[in-house]
Amino acid sequence: MTENSFISSLLEKLGQFVPNAIAALIILVVGLILAGVIRKGAAFLLGKLKIDERINKGKEAETALKVEGPITIFTYYLALLIRAAIGPEHSRG
């Protein structure tokens, strides 16, 4: 009898946990995709603005600064951080 109640208790708790775990996984994947899209958009925009060329105007190649790459990486992690700060409680309707 106790074995049966243990299994039913386990299945009940598992039934409560699995939907939340699936929702968290979906939120994670959507957040990663969205952050990637934002990073690509930032890279495209910085490339169109030619930030590296403007910063390095008149400089030699060995002293040239490349800022587009670090800015896009920063944008990616900032988007992930903002998504994590918003949290899953705001994702549900």
C-alpha cells in the first residue's frame, strides 16, 4: 500500500514539475534566439554605420581599433541579461 502511494505521490509531483520545466526550456530557447537576432541586427547596423572605419580614419592598420565585434557581443549578452531579469513570470499571459 505504501509503495502504491509513493508512486502516485511521485507521479503527481512529476506532473506538476514537467510543464514548468518545459515552459522554462521554451523561454530559454526563445530568449537565446531573440538575443541572437538582436546581435545580428546590431552587427548589421554597425556595419552600415562603418563605425570601425570612422574610428580608425587616418590610422595605420596595426594601431586600428576594432569595436564593432565587441559591441555586438556586448549587445548579445545585454539582451540575455534583460531577458533573464524579466523572468518567466512576465512571459505567461
